[in-house]
Amino acid sequence: MNLNTIFLSTQSLQEGAEEVVKKVSKLSEYLGKAQDQLIAFGWKLLVVVLIWFIGKKIIRVILHILEKTFNRSNMETSVSTFLMAVIKAILYGILVVILISNIGVDTSSLVAVLGTATLSIGLALQGSLANFAGGVLILIMKPFRVGDYIITPDKEGTVTGLDIFYTRMLTADNRLVVIPNGTLSNSNIINVTHEPIRRLDLSVLIDYSENIKKVKDILERVASEHELVLKDYDTQIFVNSFDPSAINIGIRMWVKTEDYWTLKWDILEKIKEDFDANDVTIPFDQLDVNITNRDVVSK
């Protein structure tokens, strides 16, 4: 091996060593930057976690203060429940934006992305938006309140809550019914308990052989003696119709809304007892069949 070959080999080794040193130096520099970035990200993550927990505490305090304020102002339960749900959603939305901005995401671009996303989600969730709008309409128009007994085309029951998108109510047999606000705001609603008093309409059937005045006197006495019938309002007793097998007597009396069913069930029982005591006959449907002479029919 000559000196030239040895020199070239030494030079090649030196260049290789320098290249290795450069790569090691770059790797060390990259690892140093990565370490700094990881430390910075770790601090940001720690700050985000702290903001999240502190933000949740602040939101709870705000909601608690608002709830007390609503209760002191005698605000309707349905309105306060709805407003609390909306305010809670807004506060948590603000908290999420603050968290994202602290991570390092540009809020201006975030707003643009959120605007586009909101439009897309709005188109996809038209039904939910309609339910939200329905909830707002219910709050403005106030067709019912929490605690009212309402009748809808499909269900009936006592309203227990009005949320952002749905209204909850309990049926008489204690079943929970959840109705979308959009559907409810576009439906015919009968609010049974909106007024403090109601009129109870009854009808009883008597035989055609009975004395109408006697029957009316009995019904008048039963109504006047019952403690739940409101005496400040006239009780009406009248001949309602002449049915095929009986005379239909109508009775109209006024009662407090909360006593409606109690009065109805009780007074029907008392009417039957007084009819029995005074020998008043309640007829049943009859069908008279007349058979003529077969020979005549065949002719």
C-alpha cells in the first residue's frame, strides 16, 4: 500500500467522521428542541387542565347564583329551567374556546372553522333547531307551565320539565313522556288546569215512564248538598235529548280544578244511590223484535 492510498483512506475516514459528528449534532439539536417543545406543551397542557377545573367551578358558582336569583324573582319553573340550560351551554362553549386558544390554536381561524361547522351542523340538525325554536315559542306564548295537566293529539299528562329541545310530562299512570318542542309548539294543546275552576258536565238516563220534575229535584238536591260543588255558580239541570230507550238528563256544575275527578266519581255514585232510594229506573238499551205471520210474509 503506497502513501497516496493511505492518505486517501485517512481523508475518507476523516470526512466520514465529520459527517457523523454533524448528524449527531443535528440530532442532539433536534432532541433539545423537541425536549423544549414537550416541556412547553406540558406546561400548556397543565394550564389547560387548571383552566378547565377552575372554569367548571366558576360556571357552577354562576349557575348556582342564577338559580337562586330566578327562585327569588318567582320566575316560572319552565322559564328558569330553559334559561339555565341555555346559559349553561353558552358558558361551557366559552370555556372550550378559551381552552383551545391556550393550546395555541389561532382563534380567528377557529372562528371561521366553527362558523362553517355550525352551518353544516345546522343543516344536518334542522329538527333539533326546530325543537329549540319551539321551546322559545313555548316560553314566549306560555300555553302551559310546569305542573299543568295538558292534552296533546297523542298524549296527555302533567308537565314536569321544559328543556332546550324537549318537554317532559308524566301520565296519570306515572309513565314519562318526552315530546320534542317543535312538535309540541305546532300541535293543538288543551291545558286542563290553566283555570282555577272547571265545569263538570254529566248526563244520566231515565226511563220514559219517570217523572222528569221528580228526577230534576233529586239531581238538584244531590248537587246542592255536595261540598265540592261551587255554590257561587248556577247548577244547570235540563232535558238533553230523547234517546231511543231513555230520556237523557244533562247536569252542569262548577268545581275547583283540583277537585274535578273527585267530584265526578263521587257524585255519580250518590246519584245512583238516590235514584235507587226513590225508585227511579235507569234503563238499558232495548231492541224490540216483532215477528209477523210467516204466511203473510211468504205471500
